[in-house]
Amino acid sequence: MIDLHTHTIHSDGDLIPAELVARAKKCGYRALAITDHADESNLEQVVSSLKRFVQGLPADKQITVIHGVELTHLYPEQIPKMVKRARKLGAEIIVIHGETIVEPVPVGTNRAGILAGADIIAHPGLIAPELVKLAADKGVFLEITTRQGHSLSNGRVASLARKFGAKLVLNTDTHSPENLTAWKEGRKIAQAAGLLPGEIEQLLKNSQSLVARVLSARKK
């Protein structure tokens, strides 16, 4: 499993980063991005804390750990500036808290995140077809999620991504230990969303490409 959307006590998760990494390894994860929630009030703190944690880790052949951020419940007008700030601060993966159907996310968030060049639009809900095409054109990844509630719109996201050629990733949006999901179970959730075997394998390849991008950037 490669999971590019998880949370710790630096926002609303239950675990400190070290325990999250340990539990992810136990679950068979090959790569993990810690992407705690942030807005104008805590962006610097979240990015700097997670960056310090990841940079302090010893080399580990079993798992790659990435530090990032999930920009959450912002007004759409704030998103371009916040994406730029997060990049400047050093966030390696930028996730946008998309327009899930189970939370009051401002309308226009999906569009703003795609246009701002975020890496992933998480749980994008009832995303419009033209925005899926825009994500494909911009190279922004859309999320298939294992998280209860957010996952209700997985089928729509999967079908529109197939139609317009948008790239998908499979993430857990982990907040608690029980949210961590082995690849075997993740495959089942992707299958339930209507993805075919080859498309499910592509989920993993897409995540691998994002991890590779991060590791390449670290060397510069």
C-alpha cells in the first residue's frame, strides 16, 4: 500500500507521527505521506513540524515517509495563495480537502485546488465532469478513498476519471489506527467503486509516480 493522505496529532489524528509510521509498516505500507489539516492559522506549524520529523528519520528500506499538508475548509479564493505558501515552506505533497458530500466544504474548492496545481484533490464528492477533465489536463490526481462517508462518491469519481483520463490514487485519510488499510483490502474498495483490475493496478503506479517525484525533488 502507498498512502498519500493521513493525519496525526498535529491536526485531528489520534497518533503521533512515529506511531503512525510504525503501524503503517506493520500493515505492509511501502510509502506514507503525513498530510495534516491546515489553514491560515497553522500552516507554518504543521509543515515545519512534519518536515522536522521526516528529516530526522533514519533510512528505512521498508517504508518511505513523506511530509505534506491537507489544506482544509478554506474559501476557494484562499487556495492559490495557500498552495504557493505550502510549497515555499517545503511541503512535499499538497492535498486539497475536496468537496465531500458529508462535510460543508465550500463550493468551488475542487476547481480552485486543481487550478492552483495541488497534487491531490481528496474525496472530491460530486465533482463536475468538466473539472475531472481539467484535472486530467493539469496533471492533478483525484482520490479514491477508503474512508467511511467520503467513499460514498468513489463510483462517480472512478467513472468520470475513466471517461476523461484523469489519474487516480487510492488513499485512506487515516485519523485512527483502524483506518490504516492493507493493499488487499484497498483493492476491494477500488473494485467496489467500479475499477477494473488493470485500473486498480494503475492506482498503485500513480501513487508510485508521486513518491518518485518527491524523492527526485529531495535530491536537488
